Amino acid sequence: MPSGSPAPAEGAAPPPDSTTITGLRVAKVLTWLVYAFVLVAVILLVLEFLLLLFNADPTASFSEWVYRSADRVMEPFRGIFPTKQAGNGSILDFAVLFAIVIYGVVALALHSLAEWLDYRIRLDRWRAAHPGQVPPPR
């Protein structure tokens, strides 16, 4: 080791290369895209649940669009739970509620993953700017 260079600290990771940071950026973008899809799915499912609950006219163009769009994301959950119909025509669909919960949990996990990827990108940039030093605590 040259006499003028600082000694690497114990436990310090080697500085990352640019492909690592690029890979993390691509993963972060993909995570945000999937996260956005899941959030749109949750919004559509909430709209469908409310339209069913309040007995909205299924022939109205907005209702048709919501039902058609929500059908795609409801496909894995169809038939899990029975639907309950009230006397006034409103429908309580427990499968839609279950789908909202599941997609909500997936959204939380994706948000956490995006936060972690952002932390890793910042950490790797810091390590590239300060080679051989121990990074500050999170």
C-alpha cells in the first residue's frame, strides 16, 4: 500500500462500480412502475366496491368502465367469497374487499422495496465518493 493513501477501514465494502448503481436504478424504476399499477388497481377496486354497494346503474358509462377495468385485477380473487345482496339491490362483495387488502399489502411491500433501493443507491454513491471509509449510520 502506498504510504500516502489512507488505510481502508475494517468492515468497509469496496467502492461499487457503475453497473451496480445502474442495476439498482433500473430495479427502482421497475419497482415504481409495478407500485403505480398496484395503486391504480386498488383505486379501481375501491370504486367497484362502492358502486356495487350503492347499487349504481351498471349501464352507465362510468360504471361500465370501472367494472370492466376492475375485472382484470379481480380475476385471481373471483369466487373466493360469496356475495351478499341486500333488498334494495346493493351488493356486498367480500372478494373485492379481500382483493383491496391483498393489493394494499403488495403496495406496502413495493413501497418498502423502493425505499430500500433508494437507500442502497445513495449508500453506493457515498461509497464511490469516499472509498475505504465506513459510511455514516442510516
